[in-house]
Amino acid sequence: MPIPHIELDATLVRQALDEALTRFPQFAGFGPHLVGRPIYQGVAYQITWKVEPPAEVTGGWEFQNSAVKAYQRLSEGR
């Protein structure tokens, strides 16, 4: 059974991913998407992929952190 996700603001997700992809362009071709997963007290953010990047493409953790921080910053400004 798939883990449910929380709807995030699509415009802010796109902006956050665009910002992260400027720092980590090697992930652009893998179709990254930022989703929110419900947890006990809040939400956990995660990058999902259309195509999983191969192991030799490094920086995935940093890319995810960059996208999450950008989304959080952008959503606070609303």
C-alpha cells in the first residue's frame, strides 16, 4: 500500500525544485517531484522520481535538502 501524501502548493513546489536544480542540474532529467508525507506531528518532505537516478549521480541528499528548505522558505512567505 503506498504511503499517502499531503497536497503541497504546486507553484511553490515548482519554484523550490527550480531553485534546487540550479545548484544540482544533474537531477533535472530524472523528473523530481517534492511531496509531503504525514507524520505524527506535521509533515515530512521527500523527493520522488519519475526515473530513479543511478547511484553514480551523486548529491541526491543535498538536492533533496535544498528543495525542502526552499519550499519551506517560500511557503513561510505566503
